[in-house]
Amino acid sequence: MNPQFILKGSVVYSTDKDHIKSIEQGYVVCDKGICRGVFQQIPEQYRDFPLLDFGNQLILPGMTDLHVHAPQYTYRGLGMDLELLQWLSTYTFPEEARYQDMSYAKEAYSYFTQDLKRSYTTRAVIFGTIHNEATIELMDQLEATGLVTYVGRVNMDRNGGENYEEASWEASLQDTKEWLQAVKNRYQNTKPILTPRFIPTCSDSLMKGLGELMQEKGLRLQSHLSENLDEIAWVRELVPASDCYANAYEIFGTLGNKEFPVVMAHCVYSDEREMEILKRYGVFVAHCPSSNVNVCSGLAPVKKQLEYGLRVGIGTDVAGGSSINMLAAMLTAIQVSKMYNRVIDRECPPLTFEEVFYLATLGGGAYFGKVGSFQEGYEFDALVIDDSKIKSTRSLTPRERAERMVYMNEECMITKKYVRGVEI
């Protein structure tokens, strides 16, 4: 498909982490799935393109969810009185074990994929389970949505509890290779990503094997890093040669490079040593504020990570996070950063709206290339949002309306959604 059209409305988009551009009654040009820019008047060369006039509705770039667990969607909002490790053993591992049953997997994944299709998310990086067949089912369903995603078959050969451990590290690697072969050239929008759950559930041999596979096949990888203090202490025991959690991944050769970047979720307790490692390898940090609060992990120093030059986006992290609503995740990110300033470091200011809008669009979108903005040459992912239910006597700029939308997201509605110029 080679979609060519123009959207008209109140346009809001990031150009970098500190700046938002907005145009009232602006024109956004899509030319064969690529954005040609935002204009006050339609340029002559595009005057023959079909025009879709949305009046005063907001037009925003699509949003990227850098970290979400598809099999956890069915029990979101449960067990939020537990900390991470207890929550995993009580809820997560027993639930994910059920995806061995394909009838269960098909039904459960249909709830996730259809709700994701209707959400603010246009691109996502997603965890599956340890089951090949169920992970392929998830990928098939996601492909049908038109969204662009990376999907991982989870690796874990230890500490998974009853019914949720792979037989051995050799079996885990072999099943991963078979899964990769089965999905090779199968999809247009859905790509595989290596997915060791985290070091506590992956033996040294499995981690080393995944690092070698990553290098051999030119694959990307996703995992968890420095989410919880008990988890960090556990990794210190399991990998005594490491001087920090990120260094443990580095020892196993699983931090990738800037061409094939890794996503590490959370990084709540990443100090300067850890940030230096993440920056050197070009790792993307998936900030998951809702989850970090719900399962008592902590307050992540996102402002410091941005100032350090790390690549950062937002993850909803369902079911640690209770919703796949990216606007709700943006709101929590702002609120958590305020608490970080008040409780942990008064010298570290809270996130600005400009920064959190960037995280949800351009910051996370960069994992997929030129994605998450309406600058010329970016892939055309767009949301048209009706915020007319939010009444006001004030005259607001499009940027102010976008900020208000985040705080009052339940009163907004998606009118249209496009990925690579194709309506979803």
C-alpha cells in the first residue's frame, strides 16, 4: 500500500526532549507512509492528496509502549499488595504456565491484541511466554492488527516454580532457534526479539548462549534490569563476578549494540556506573512508572537518565502496570518524578510535560527508527483525538490541550489511528 493523504487539525509533536511544536489548524502530509512535515498551508506538490479535515481535534504522533507482557493482561489489577518477587511467584508464573493450553492462549491473547489495537499504542515491544506455539499465536494476532511490534518468546530455565521452567538451557536455546525459524519471513509488521526474562530465571549457560545467538543472527533482546532491591541482591549472589546488574548482562554478551539495541525495563536503581554501561551499548530504558509503584519497586531517576544521554521511553508493563493506556502511564511518569524530587533528591527536578510527551512518542519510537514525530522523513504513525468532552471557558493552545488530555485521559476518545499511513 502507498497511502497518500493529508490530515487537518490541531497538531502537536516533539522535535526533541525539550521542545514541542504545535500548529492550530495545521496540515500533516502522509506520502506513501512517510510524513512530509506539518504546514500552515498545503504545499503545492501535495494539493492533489485527499484531505481529511478533523476540525479542532488533536493530531498527535503514535505512541510506543516499550515494555508490556501480553500473557499478563488477563490478571491486571490483581495482587498489587505484593512486592515484585512474591507477585511473580504467586500470580505471574502460574498464569503464564497456562499458555501451554492453546485454546486458553488464543482466547487470552485476543483480549490483549484487540484492546491494544484500540489503544493509543501504535508500536510495542512485547513479552510472550516460554511456549513456542502460543508465542506464534500472539504474533499472528498482532500482525492482523496492523500494529508494528517486537515479540519475544521468553527464556527461563530456573526459578520459575512448578510447571514454568524449561527442561535445560540446551532445550531453551533449541526451542528458541526453532521458534525463530518458524517465524522467519512470516510477517510484515511483527518481528522476533530474544527475551531472557531476567538473570534470576536464566542460568549462566543460557545467558551466554543467548548472547552468542544474538551476535550470530543480528537479533535484538529485551529483559529487566535493576527493578527491585531484592532482585538486585539476588543477581549479586548469582553473578559474583559482576560489579553491578548491568555488568552481569555485559559479562554474558547480552547488551547488544547501537545497531541492534537492547531494551531494559525499569532501571529504577541504576547508578552512574550502570548508566555508563547502558549509554556505551546504546541500550533503551523502558521506564515503567505504574508498575514500579504498584509492586513497590521504587522511584526511577528518569530525569537523570535523560540528562545523562540515555535513550528512554515509556512502558505500561502490564500486569505490574494495571493498564495499557499510554496517557495514564505518562501521567504516572510525571507524578512519580515529582515524588522522586520530594522524597529522594531535591536537586533533581521533576519531568516536564515536554519530556514525558517525548518519552511516549519520539523517545520510545526511536527504537523502531524514524518514528514518533511529524518531522519530515518519519514514518507516519498518527492519532486523531477528540477532547471536546473536556469543557473550558479558557482559550487553550494545542500544546495545553495535549497536556490536559494526559491528566484527563478518560474524557478523550480516539477518532482515527494510523500506522505507517495505514488506518487501523
